[in-house]
Amino acid sequence: MRLLISSLVCCSATATAASAGAVTSPVLIVPGDGSNQLEAKLDKPSVTHLWCDKKADWFRLWLSTAELLVPTALDCWCDNIRLAYDAATDALTNAPGVSVRAPDFGGTSSLEELDPSVPFSATAVFKPMVDALVGMAGRGYARNSTVRGAPYDFRYAPTTDTGFGDNLRALIEATSAAQGGAKLTLVSHSMGCLQTQHFLASQTPEWKAAHVARWVAISGPYGGANSLLRLHASGDAEGLPGVKATTIRAEQRSYETNLWMLPQPAVWGADEALARIGTAKPNTAVNYSAAQLEGFLAAVGYGDGPALLRRVGALRAAWNATPGVETHCLYSTGVATPRSFAWASDTDFDAQPVVSNGDGDGTVCVESLRVCEGWVGAQAEPVTVKTFSAVKHADMVKDAGVIAYLQSLL
């Protein structure tokens, strides 16, 4: 698989590079959670409703706006996108009869817009950034040759070997070779920062020195995202109109990455209560810190949660690994960000909790975002921290200031 991708990437990149001209540093984008399309193929033994498809050729699974907003289709979608956990073998797989892939690996189409059928690029993610890069006069940047994408199945953490790491390495090597040995600029956002951090920590210093010019890490949740406590307990509709959080809770819980990104004890400590359960009876309410996540997952009724949390334990232990390349850490503050949660009941978590906010970018608290500041002086390669004000988490990759900073590096 790696050799196949390497040869395809090399040939297509070389053909385009000849007309575009060489660039100083090709750009490779690693998107965040839910920030690239996924496609599915169905041959299912059973379905949740009579109207759900049992068989279907490749179609867009994420993002499918129509399925998310139509109640009769939502249950079908949830069953198609969920992961299945076998506790006996400690294995995570797609739901029975479902195949899933991330389309256009090496290209940018699947991470520029999530649902191209929605007018006016309303589901755009990296489109403004890619447009700006290829629009740099005289710089030679072009889609799919010197501006590349590395979409992946964002439900799986690197604990499950999906081949993403090998494919990413092959893509970097092929792109560099096609551009005469030019070193790449890696750009990642949100959970893509954790994926890139893990990838870089897995490469030798010699390989990184030969292939990577710099890493631009945008809004990385290195110390976890506290909002995932709410997701595992009550679900998170994420602002989708008409969607009940409890309807999508089971499929959200099933993602391995949602366990990976829970708050890190080393950042939040063993004393701060990030979750409180049973506050209707103050004398018996139970507090949970980031050091008590297994107990929290069990308390909110997620039976497989403790085992899945242990499954990603080695990944979580490497939360502060230095990348070993020149790094530019970009994040925003000044936006009210969920920090802790309180549930009135200690048995019923269908109701959304009371939220206490802190500082951050609206999704990730500042304590987690600024973990990268600790890399300054901790590695030989330079680390630059650039902060922005009042830019929301998802908007960082579309923000004019962030894009201008990236352009200045190139």
C-alpha cells in the first residue's frame, strides 16, 4: 500500500511541478477531527430500520448534511459511522458490513469542503487557506502537487493501525522528491496536531531533518479538550439544528479519538473537579478530576469507556512529546470555553449539564493550547508561539491573520 501511494504521488506531482515551477517548501495539510470527508460502502447483514440501506456503493458518509438533518435518516447514519468494540480481543472495527475510506489522499478536495453540495461553500474548512496559498503570485504553489492534503479516518487513533502513518511518510517523501528534495511545511489543526505530533515522534531525527522544514501547529489540544466529558456523558449535538445530542451519543462515544483527547491529568491536576455528578443532592455529589476519568466514564454509563481509555494509554502518556522539528504553535484565547460540567442527577445523563467556562478558543481551554510553550528550549529546533485574540477554534484555519502568518513563512 505504501509503495502504491508513493508511486502514484510521485508521478502526479512530477507532472504538475514541471509547469508550476519549484517552490521553496511544499505544504502538506493534516486536518483535524471531522475536518475531511469520509466515504462508505455498505453490504450490511442487518439495518436499524426498514428504510436504511443494506447495500450501497461508495457514497459520502461525512459530511452528509441531508442525513444529519432528516430524522428518519439520522439513525441510519449513526449505525453506518459508528465503530464496534470487541472487548474480548480489544479490537475496534467498522460496524458490520461497512467499509470506510478517506478520499483523495494527497489531494485537498476532501478537506477544502465537507459537503460540496451545500451552496456558497458553507461547509468550507481549508478552502480559504488553500485558495490563498495557490494565489501567492510567482510562488509556484498548486493544488495536489505543492499544496497537498493528508485526510484520514478521524475516528481512529494511531493505536489502531489504519496505515495512515506509513502513507503520510510515503506522501512526504514522494512530494519532496518530486520537488528536487525540497523540505515540506506541515500544517495541522486541532486533533491533526496530535496526529502530526505522534507521527513526528515516530520518525528518526535524520529523516525529519531531511524532509521537514517546519511544522505549523494550529489550535492543538495537547492537554485534552474538556468538552469531551460532556460528549461521553450526554452527547454533543455541536449546534446542528434539530439533532438531539442523545441520538448521536453512542456513535460519538465509539470513536477511539474521543478517548485520546480527554483532559490530561498532568495539565489539569488531581484536585480540580472538571465534572460533578449528582449536584441536586450536594451532600452526596461526586467530583471527578482528570485523574479519575475511568471512574467518570463508568459513572455516566459508558461501559466500554474505561477499557478504551486504557487502550489509548500509551498515546495519552506521550501528550507532551517534543516534535523535533522547527515548530510554529498558533492558538487563540479570549473566547468563553467549556471548562467543567455539572449534572444534577447521578443516574440520568440525557439532560445537558450546567457548563462553567474558562478562557480558550471556544473549544479548547488555554491550559491545553499552551502546552507547546513548554517545548521552547526543550528541543534543539526553534519553537515560536503566536497567539491570536477572539478567533474561534474552527475559524483559525480560515482566519486572515493565521493564513498571512503561514504565507510569511513560505
